[in-house]
Amino acid sequence: MDSAIDDIEFLARSAHRVGVLEALETSPHDRADLRAVTGASSPTMGRILSDFEHRRWIVREGRTYELTPLGEFVADRFLRLCAAMETEHKLRDIWQWLPREMEGFTVDLFADAVVSVPGPGYPYEPVERLTQLIQGTSRMRGFDTIVQKSINNEAVCDAVLSGMELEYVFSPTALEGTYAWNPERVQEVATSENCTVLVHDNLPDGDRCGLGIVDDRVGICCHDIATGALVAIIDTDAPAARAWALSVYERVRADATPIDETAFETFIEAS
């Protein structure tokens, strides 16, 4: 194991070595190409190529270098580890809000996600990202237990009244809170032909996060458990993530109760 760790360290502590490995994984290159890609000096590149040849990771064919089958194996495994650690670094500070009850969730589904979190002195980035996603779609589906910020509620209302198709599952508390934000506005939207409102008493990860699906992206809204504040949005257009989100949403929707105009008025009166 010590020798394996030594080789991992050998690669990891040099961006130039990793760059050569990445370049050669794509196609053979000559020394000039590799210097241009990595920014390494001529002496540094000479040492890297010599070290790689010594390890039987590359061979030279004329002026070009290419990976051996052993080198391809190393490149595949090492670069996948690098990608995994990049994803881990991206999600590290919000891991506690990621889904635990939504069946099938895995971190790699959001490997290339856009992560929006409050920045120093500017706490509104998640709210603004959510608004962008709402305003940029023709159809939105999802579920959540949290009453969104008024700017997001307004964005949803404007979009629905402008023709966006909305199908959303609320917890009873979230629906009550959303209605309280602006009763006339919410009722106008909720009773629109292109809006379907549903209620669910036990949404998965209800105290942690919600799920939203727009035209070409899927997003997770992360909430502070104690305050309900929106602390992060992570969204991606990865097909696997979208397929997962749709399967989760359909299961939730199947157990939810549709609220038509009459039922909506009865629900609000009972609240």
C-alpha cells in the first residue's frame, strides 16, 4: 500500500503531471503539445516524460507519446478520483442539506451542478438563482415544505399568469404560508388552467430540502432545519439527475391530494 500511496502522491502533488496524464488520455501528443497544454518548462516536461516512461505508463512513437494500457488504467482511475474530489469539494459545505429520504439520490448525480450559496456580505445568491430558473422555464414541477421568499413567489405567479405550466406539491404548512403571502394573487394563480396544486402530509426530506424540475434542469432547494431559510440551490442539466428527479416526483405526486378551486377554498377556510 505504501508504494501505491507514493505513486498517488507523485501524481497529485504536480499539476503538470496531471495535465500530461489528462492530455494523453485524449490522444497522443508530442513534447511541444504537452508543454503548450500544461505550461511546463522544457526541463520539467523532460522529467515528467522520463518518470512516466520509467513507470511504463507511456511509450514514444517517433515524436509523439501515448499511454500504454497500464497508463490508460492509471489515467482512468486517477482522473476519476480527481473528479470525485472536485465534486466533494463543491458539495462539502452543504452536505447536511442534501437528500436522505429521496430514493435513489447519489452525489454523483450532481457532479457538474451549479451551486449557489450566500456569499460574504451578499446572502441573496440562492434566491436569485431560483428566480432565474423559474423565469427561464415553460414548465415547472416539484415539491417543498418551505414558504419561499416573496421574490420567488412573485416570480412563480408572474410566470404562471404568463403561461408557464406549474404542477407543485406543497405541505399543508407551506400552502398556508404561501397563501398568507398574498391571498388574492395566490388564489388567482392556483385556479389558473395551467396550474395544478397538490398537498402532501409527509414530503421526503421535508425538514431539509425540496425538489424542482424545470425545462432542462433539476434543482434541490436546501433549507436550514431550524429557521427554514434558503441556504443553497444546487442545479444541473445532467440527464441522469433529471431522470432521478422525475421518478422521485412521480412517486410523491401519486401520494398527494390535488386541490381544485373548490377544494382550495375549503382548505384555506379550514386552515
